[in-house]
Amino acid sequence: MKSIILPLALVALVLPQVAVAESGGPFVVTTTEAIDWKAVYGRVEAKDSIPARARLGGTLVELTVGEGDQVQAGQPLGRVVDEKINFQLSAIDAQITALESQLANAQSELKRGEELQARGVTTTQRLDQLRTQVDVYTGQIEAQKASRKVIVQQASEGEILAPISGMVLNVPVAKGAVVMAGENVATVGGGGFFLRVSVPERHAGAITEGDTIAIETASGPKEGRLAKVYPLIENGRVTADVEVPDLDAAFVDARVLVRLPLAKREAIRIPADLIRTHSGLDFVTVEKDGAKVVRTVVPGARSMVDGVEMVEIVTGLNGGETVVADEH
């Protein structure tokens, strides 16, 4: 079988420090703890991914951002205009003007009524009617002004604001498009980035929050921490989040190779130069009671420990035995 060479950083996570004999010298076989790793792909995701939605239905007349732009919370991203709002404002302004004219006339009538009452010409009932008419027109004007404020507020909500600080991940619409109230105009990702992995449910019991995770990135091996394991199993897989310091988030949703620790076991490793291969078989020389015996072994994964290449022996050796270099 072919040996698998693990990266140096990955080996440092799975191997304790062992005493390695000098090259070619006797080596006393001991068992060490090894970790079985499951290789899966994680996706780079933003911790917070919030859509910037249109609060007003209408035509998107301005769009100032694109995918990949950095924005701050509250920053304008675009503007929606509803042409009907201007007509509604004009209609309310006309109604207010008409009511103000009627109010001015009612106030004049009330003033004359008060003068007539002072001379005893008119009745108190007539004067109360004039006062009521003034109050009615005043109330109607205030109501129309309040309605105007509502429409003005609606017009101001045509401005689309960034919900959080971060990177614009997606802009599904273009300038000039007709959008509805509540429609997504841009998605902003912020709050930092993490890796989201999906693990087969048979391994769910082997992963726990806080585990150290080995990660292979374009810039080299990194270590991460299993921050959260979600309890919901979907399509036979468990979702987990991995926090990685200085994670490269240039491409959101990019796939990154992640190795999850699934099980611990006892392993035997010896220096690679103590193994010789002949006719497709691997042999080692074992010294016992002063005699040397050649024994067939099955090698496994290779790794580097303290600068010495070590080979895991799947079968053929036991702890406590002494392996020596072949003199032939």
C-alpha cells in the first residue's frame, strides 16, 4: 500500500513528542497516541449575512455598490423612487390650501359674530356654531399635515441603507429595475468570517466544541477551533462552524480542506531508514536476546518527528521490541 505523507503542521497535532534514535541506530518500539482524521471541505462564510431590502416599492434610480465593495452600517447603497408619491403630496398640499382658505373665512365670520353679540344682535347659539366651524377646519388642516408627513417619510424610505458593516456579497438587481417593498437589493456579510463544515452523521458523536482542527489553505497549514456543532441533522449530515485566525476571506463560499479529529488509537512508529523493501515486501530486523531476526511488516502513514521520518507499522511489531539497522 502507498504511504500517505502528512503535512508537518498536521503531524504536530496528532503526535506527542517521542524519542527518536539516531539514524541507523537501535530503536526501542513504543506505542504512541494517534488521531484518525476525517477530511472534509468547509466553506468560507460570513458570521452575519443580512439583506439590504427596499422599504419602498418603485423604480431603482440609483445603485452605488457592487459585489466585493466594503460598506459601513447605515451607508446609502441605492435609492428607490415612486412617482405616485409626488402626486399624493401635491393633492394633500391642495387640500391644505383649500382648508386654510375656509378656516380664514370661518375665523372672519367668528370675529363678526363676536362683535354682533357684543351689541346684542346675534345669539349665543349662532356664535357657538361659528366657533365649532373654526375648530373643525383647524382639525382637518392638522390631519392633512399629518398625512403629508407620512408620505414624506415614505419618500425618504426610498433610500436603501447598509444593515451592517462588511462586504457586499451579492447584488441581485440592476439600476432601473422595478422593485417591490421588502425586496432584496444587496446582501452584506459582516461580523467576521468562519468555516462551515458538513460531517456525515455517523461521525457526529466524535466531534465536540473546542476541538483543534487542521486546515489546509493556499498559504499553508493552519489550526482552527470547532466553535459550534448544530443539533439539527439535515440530509444525513451534521453542520459545524470552525473559527480560524486570519482566515482568507477574499472569496466567500470558497471551499477549504478541513481535517476533523474523529478517534484516538495506539500506534507504533519506527524510523523509515530501519525498513528495507525487497520483492514488494517490507522487512525490519528485530534484535532479541542477542539474536537478530528478519521480520515482515506492513507499513502505514509516514510523518516527520523531530526531523526524522517515521513510519507507522500496521502489523508486524510489538511494543518493547528493539529494531536495528540491517547490516547487509
